[in-house]
Amino acid sequence: MAVADGARGTRLAELHGEAPLLLRRTRAVPTDDGEVQVHLVGGAAGPLGGDRLRIELTVGAGALLCVRSVAASLVLPGAGGERSRLEVTARVEAGGRLRWLPEPLIGAARCDHLSRSVLELADGAALVWRDELVCGRHGEPVGDVRIDTTLRYGGRTLLRNELAVGPRAPGWSGPAGLGAARVTGSLLLVDPTWAVTGPPGPAPLGPYAARLPLAGGPAVLLSATGADLATVRDALDGSRVGASLSSGREGK
């Protein structure tokens, strides 16, 4: 839980994790704008079939939190074919900002995984939410992976999005899905200042990327596919709207 702490910026009022998801504060002092940073550290392999993992994030009014991971998450099959689950719940109060910028999820062959995120933002909250999926390790097919995301802003549902790949998702690799792409990614951006100004104008994203303003709130969804992770990140972070909230601040 991150809370505002006056002139010192943001402090972590509560930080707790258990294997295989351990949490470590990785920035000794807040940035110039008061943001604190936490990394997810894998204390064991996985997610592994049968795992039930949960992450809860709370960002108080005026607090700024960035969450990253030290490495990609490799989803592995369980011995009995059980499904693994990761559920993330994030709540951001007015004036708070959460940047969720983990390394990608890799769906290994024969895995069965569900990743579900529920994002609750108050009016006046800001968000940068990155999701990236790599379809299998080098030279292997992807297993079954489903990513569900729900965004609510000021009590209004702005987005319910589902992505499914793998043998149980008919057509996922066809022209209406990922096609020949091995990687897909998205940036979900919420900025309360856009309620007045609107998000930055459209910029060329390339032939395999899209920009979708979300009706009912100051938010936009960017998505892209590509042969590799670098191609997807270049498409998303290279746009004016993506750079304004994500890549433009990651190194600061």
C-alpha cells in the first residue's frame, strides 16, 4: 500500500509478499515527482499449473507507485494439467498514480493459465498498465493462456477486455487474431487531465498496432503485435500517447 507523505513524496505503508511472489522496494528515495518503485521477485519457478496467485495493490490519494518485475514470468504446465491463476486487484484513489510495468508473460507449451486484472480508479486517478504476452519459448508452440482486464473509473466500467491464445482458442492465430505474430502487448493509459484536453492526437503506430480511446473516461488503450518483444514495445512506446505516460518516465 502506497500513501502520500507530504514533502517526502510517497511512502510504502505496507509491503508484504510470499513465495513465489516476493516484493522488494528497489528505489531508496522517491523520484523528483515523489514516485516509489517496487519490484516483483520470483521466489520459485512459475506460475506452475495448479498455482493460485494473488496481488493486491492500493495507491492512496496523491501517492505515486511504480511496480516492475526483475524477469519475465514463464507459465509452465502442471503434472496433472491443472490451470494456474494470477489475480491482480489494483485500487487507486484520486490524485494517485499507478504504473504497472512488469516484464512479459511467456506461455510455455501445454500450459493452462488465466491472468485476471481488476482495476478500480477513483475520479482524478492516473494509470499506466502494461500487458505483454510471448507465445511460447523459442521453437515451441504456446499453451492455453487467457488474459482478462477490467477497468472501472469513478464507478463506471470503461473496459472489459479478453485475450485468449492456444489450442482452446479457435482462430487466435488467424487473420482476426494474432496472425503470424508471436508477441502481443498493450498499454492501458488513464490521465485525468485528458478529461479537459483529450489525449494526445493520433500518431502512426505501424500496420500491426491500434489506438482505442475509451468512451466514458480519460483513457486510451494501445495494442500491438509483432514477431518479437522489441517490435511490440517500439510500436507502443514510440507513440506520443504511450511515451507521455510510460517510456518517457521509466528511466527517471
